[in-house]
Amino acid sequence: MKSVRGIAAILLVLAGAPAYPQYEQESTTRVEVIFEGVATLRDGTVPVRISHWSLDNHEKATTLPRLGTQIVQLRGGVISTIIDGTRRRRVEGEVWTVERGQTMLLETHGDTVLLSTIDIGE
């Protein structure tokens, strides 16, 4: 039986396949879209999306896709945001906006973070 394993290992090396399984790291950002539709305003309609996000601990430079302007609420955990180069530590319950054209990066600090977002398209 040992010789069969040895031969299999040699064949894997010779075939160019890795001897040990290679696993891709799973995304540690999960999203649940709870509403996607349009809102009617005085000047017409705009797309709107409401989502719940979960980001695992020690995430660095994570971005969230958005439609235009985004309203964000930190529902759980502690996070740092970097919006257009300005870093700010956020605490649970805090609400902020990211305007169309701005860039927001997220960094978690040792625990899972829960966010809710409302995206308002242009």
C-alpha cells in the first residue's frame, strides 16, 4: 500500500499537479439583499437597494459595491472606514453616508462586523 501512495505522489509531481490540495480562500464578506427596486421621487425614479453585510475579523481594505450614494449603519462590532483618504473608527449604532464618487475602504478589528446599507442610485 505504501508503494501505491509513493507512486501516486510521484505521478502528481510529474504531472505538474500540486502534491497537497490547494484551497482558494473563501470570501469573508457575505451579503443579503433584502430589497431591490425603485423609488419614485419628484423628478423621476431611482434604483434603491437595501442590504445586510457580514465581514469577518481582520478584513483589510474591503469595499462594498454600491449604486450611487450609500447610507451605512454599523449594526455590530467595531470598524475603521477610510473615505477618500480620511480614516475614522466607527462604533456600533453609528450611521454615515458615502456620496457618489467617493471611495470607502473598510477594516475590521478582531471580530465580525455587521452593516446595513441603503444604496440610492443616480
